Amino acid sequence: MNGTIFGMTEEQFAEMAVTYGVPALIFFMLFIIANLAKESKAGKFGTFVLFLGLAVGFIGYAAKLGIQWWLGIK
């Protein structure tokens, strides 16, 4: 073992996982929330509340990415 994962260093693998894995999980969770709203027949306001309550953490992640981009931080 030379400290690589799939031919990448641990740092490269972690950066790729955060760059592509976290947004993929966010989209999957949005699908789950939409399916939950549909199955529970929540209506428009109920669906809004579900998305607001369950997806509010995504706003923080998106804000972090936006602030990093704006400040030029990698």
C-alpha cells in the first residue's frame, strides 16, 4: 500500500468526494422529500413546509460554496 485510493491521493479523493458526492446526496435527498410529500398528499403548503424544514441545511452548504467562490478560496 502506498497511500492511494483508486490511484489518487487521500486529499484528491476527499476533494472529489466533497465536490461530487455531497451534491449528489443532496439531489437524492430532495427526491426523497418530494416523494414523501407526494405519498403523504401534503398539498402545496405542506410540500413547501417539508422542503423548508428538511432541506434548510442545503442552503448553508450552497452559501458556503458561494462565499468560497466569491472570496476566491479553494
